[in-house]
Amino acid sequence: MAGFDRDTRARDLARMADAAVDMLVIGGGITGAGVAREAALRGLVVALVEARDFASGTSSRSSKLIHGGLRYREQGEIALVREAATERRALRRIAPHRTRVMPMLVPVYGRTTAGVYKLRVGLTLFDKLAAVAGPERHKILSRAEVIAAEPGILADRLQGAAVYPEYVTDDARLVLDTLKAAHHAGAMLANYARVTSFGAPAKRRTVEIRDEESGATLTIRPTVIVNAAGPWVDRIFALDLPSRPTSLQLTKGIHLVFRAADLPARHCVVMRARDGRPLFAVPRGAYVYVGTTDTLYEGPLEEPTVTPADAAYLLESVARSFPATSLTPHSAIGAWAGLRPLIREEGKSPSEISRKDEITVSGNGLITIAGGKLTTYRRMAERVLVAARPLLGTVQAEVDTAELPIAGGDLGPANDLAAFAAALGREHAGIPVPTIERLVDTYGSDAREVLETAGSATALAPFTADVPLSPADVRYAVRHEMARTLTDVLERRSRISYFATASATTIAPLVVEVIAEELGWDTRRREAELASFARDAHARLAWRDAQERAA
Ligand code: FAD
């Protein structure tokens, strides 16, 4: 669909300053993207600004699981179980390309089969509470069945396992597709546009925004302001009421990536850390990623890093759960660290703090949404729109956003990726089938636009054999996905820098040339982009060297 293009940012920034904006959303992570989509579909004049790139905060650094809510049942949060389960089904309808089914395997260890029985009871209750459909209900495997299904798993004292379908997403691309959908519904959007101050409270309060590319300042006068700044919500609060106490407790979670050959997990396997916390090993094509940690965090918000202690915690758990593997720090080929913006609950440990979201409306009319999950972002957005009603003075259209596909999710009546890929393959007989499948896998129904951008099979040939990224992907990212920097392309439009940092570094000089052609960069800009990308890539795996020196 046209419109979300290279000129959108400049055009929308200019429009925001002129328009009578009903709602300004601060933050282009999944929370802000969801609110912008919801508001635009309900007919509001909505603008969203993001200080850096879309999804550059927590929303590109999660475990990428669309949870059914099982964990909340264990914590007794029944309302959250129901909400997560309902939203998971809604996401499957509106984003079939961002909800890949992956079997989750929960092994049970002990001297007797009592643990298997307990798990069976818990899951049966969960299936009922969450109204899980027949084919998605859990199954119990015997010890022999588990060993056959997941041969590398620790066999000592293994009693059996439960298996049930989990959904895996691409978090940054989920944000992007939600933003595209918001834009198609009329939302004005700008990345690299930072809110710097608020004017005095009034019917239409002024908000100063700095264009981080040009340094120019613009002023918007929205009726309602939504603070969806994730780990930064307290900073936006401080612009509103400097004396307000902080509301967030940040915790850090890291993930490490390994080659599938080095950690051959076939399912999304639940492992237990030394402190009993559940960890996941999640297969993703040629890679398996492992996570996550949950530690209190008070450092800089922009680029949290993996420490040797974080990595050691995960490596030790993998070694225990998959005894035949011999992973070392240098087996990790990618990594990321993210911050959970949790609502502060004094006296609780990081894992005990609830994941539920909270909406507050300040005396000055600033609506803040904090906490929450990727999984429930659409429902969170609905609640923000309800909170905004008394402040808006405008009637919102009645729209069921749980039925309208996000960008890339319009697969036709069958709503089936394989059928869509087969039909697209027939339309583009000159393009190899694996290429079509890769494009549909990455872009869903927007694969059609990528093929139009490419124009030929040659433009779709990957830069190198081990990396599924071609010049056509890069051109598409710049022309139709608002990528503004080399890092935007390699970290969030494609996820290569997170999953295979060395490969991303190898192709970076080729990628920068394609972006330079699209955006007219000179040599100095190209060098600056490469240097900035190299710094980020180095920081991502710097813990490996530190760990080796300490050993
Ligand atoms: P963010 O994504 O951080 O977005 C906030 C944005 O606001 C940022 O991009 C920031 O740049 C911008 N901003 C800040 N200040 C300004 C300003 N002044 N002007 C303009 N913009 C500004 N959830 C799941 O459902 N499933 C999972 O598997 C899962 N795993 C997780 C694993 C980890 C390790 C972590 C940390 C979280 C996980 N979550 C998961 C939770 C989920 O990722 C978060 O709840 C969600 O991404 C938060 O999104 P957000 O939009 O609120 O914040």
C-alpha cells in the first residue's frame, strides 16, 4: 500500500505542526504504535513521534513470544490469562505473518512422575480458562517420546514433558507493520523526532519537538498527549510534573544467539536456570536464541549491554539442559539486551513484579501507559482510547480493531502464508520459489511491494550466501519503511545485526552503498554510518572478550 514512503517523515512533521491534532503519541515502540493505529482507525487526527528509530527501545529486544498467558496462571493473575489468550487469537487473525506457531516443550524432571501429573492438571486448567481451541491444547509426552522429539535434552531424571503451540514474532517488524497500518488509516508519523518540552497546561497544550536530523524545532498543539515512552515514561512525566516520584522499576533481560548446529533445539524448550527461573531456547531458522535474565537495572536507558555475568547465567543453564553441547562465550554469534518498563512494586524481586499495564491521567491531562507486553498491545491501546474519551471532546468511531489486519497481514480469505506464497510465486514465475518464500516470511502480504521495488531477480540476490538480505530489501526499507540509517536497516528492518553480528559487519559496506544511492549520502556520511554501526556491533559482543580475559 502506498504512502509509508521515503518522504513521509518530512511531510508528516510539517503536517503535524499545521494540523489540529486530536492526539499526540510520544514513543514509537509497540505501545505507541498500537495507540496510533487504534486512534487513527477510530477517526482521530493522530500524530506519533519517536526520538530515535521506531522500535529502537524495548520493542526490538524482547523474547519475541506471543504468550498465551500460562505464566500468569502460575502467578494467579487470572484476568491476565484471559486477556493474553484472547489477544493471542486476535493477533493471529490480524497479523498471521507475525505469529508463527512453534511448539513449546516443557520437560519435567524428578524421581517420580508426580511433576508430570501436576503439570497436566495445571495445563488442563489453563486450556479451560484461556478457552484454548482443540488443536492448540497441550499434549503430554512420555520420557521416551521426549527423548525422540528433542534428542539433545538432559535425560537424567527426565519423567516426561508437555507440548503446546506458542507463537513467535519479530518484535521490531510487528511495530513497523502496526505503524504502517496506523499511517494507512491517516496517522502522521516521524522517527528521529524527540519531545523536548511541554508548554503550560491549557485546552490545547503546546509540545516542542526537535527534529533530530535537522536540529529544527516544531510546536504541536494536541488536544490529548499520550506518554508511551516505555523505559522513558518517567522522563516524560518529569516534563509534565517535575516533582512527581518515579513510577517505573526497570529490569534488564538479555538474549544470546547461537548457530542451530551448535545448539540443536527443535522446539521452543523451557530450561530451568540455577535459581529455578524458566528460560527459553527458541529456534529461528539457522539460529537458536536463548533468554532471558531479569535483573534490577539503573544504568543508561539508550543501549543497555550484556555483561559477562548475564551471559554466564544463560550459558550455564544451556549446558545443564543440553549436556551434549559445549558452548563457550565465543559460540555466541549475536546478542541483545532490553529493559522491561515495569510498574514499581516495593519489596518484590524482579520476577515477582507484575507484567500488567497501568494507565494514569495526570492533573494536567497527560495520559501515561506503562508496563504491559507485546502480546496485549492492541488491548492496551483500546484502554488508552477509553481513558482519552473525556479529554477529547470528539466522538470516536466504533471500530473492531481485532478484526482489521495490520500491514502485511492481508493474506486473502484463506489467511494462510503458504497459500499466499504459492499464489505470489505463480504471479512471479521468474523469481525462485525460495526467494518468494523468504519474502513472504519477512514481509507477509507486503512481499508484493518488495517484488515491485526489486523489479528483477538479480536485485533480490542476497549480499552473501549466509545472510538473507538483498539490495532490494535495503531499497524497500529506505523507500517504504522509513529506515534513515545503516543501523535502522541492519538492526530493525532486517534483524541480522542482532542474530549474526559478524555477518552484518561483513555486508555493512555493501549495504551502506545502496542506502547512499537512495538518500544521496556523500563519502563522509557513509563513513560516519559505518563507524556508528561498528560501535554498536562491537558493544553487542564486547562481553565475550571480557569473559575470556576473566577466565
Ligand atoms: P519501547 O519499545 O521502549 O518504546 C518506547 C519508545 O519511546 C522508545 O522507542 C523511545 O525511543 C521513545 N521515546 C523515549 N523518549 C522519547 C521522547 N522524548 N520523544 C519521543 N520518543 C521518545 N513481551 C511479550 O509479549 N512477549 C515476550 O516474549 C516478551 N519478552 C520480553 C523480554 C525482555 C528481555 C524484555 C525487556 C521485554 C519483553 N517483553 C515481552 C515485554 C515487551 O517487549 C515490552 O512490554 C514492550 O516492548 C514495551 O514497549 P513500549 O512501546 O512500551 O516501550
